Amino acid sequence: MPEIMVAALLLAVFFASIFELKYKRQRYIDASKESVAALQQIQDRSETLRNLAFTDLTNISYLQSLLASPANASDFVRKSTEVVKLTGSPVTSKTFGRHLLAHQ
């Protein structure tokens, strides 16, 4: 009887460690997906801003409406906060974002 209890305990520890390993692996995969999505968001937003006409780039209301929408349609982008800081322009320096709008 004690051998069966020890075997059951070892089996329980084995399966618990497998489930924990699976959980950690899934967290690392999700973190890497979010990292790739953040890099893609930065690249998409910088390309959008780079292709703007200068008059649009210096128009605050245009930038607010542009930055109100996400840079791309990825599900991971919705989890992040995007901040775009414009300095050295004829317009007062401002910080824009989908979740943040503050004067600098």
C-alpha cells in the first residue's frame, strides 16, 4: 500500500510539473507575439507619419483623428498604449496617443 501512495504522489508531481511547464511556455509565446505586434505597430505608425504631407503633420486636429485609430488591425495592438511625441515642429510640441493626449 505505501508503494501505491508513493507512486501516486510521484505521478501527481509529474503531471503538475508538465502543466506548469505548459503554462510558462504559453506565457513566453504570448509575450513574444505581443513584442512582435508592438514592433509592427511602431513600424506601421512611423510609415504613416513619414508619408504625410507637411501640412497634415503640423495640423493638430488631423493628427488627433489619425492617432485615434490603431496603427494596424492586430488583436495584440489593442492591448498596448501608443505614444507619439512630436518636437521641433512649428506646432506646439505635443504628445499624442490612442489612450493619452497631454501637453509637453
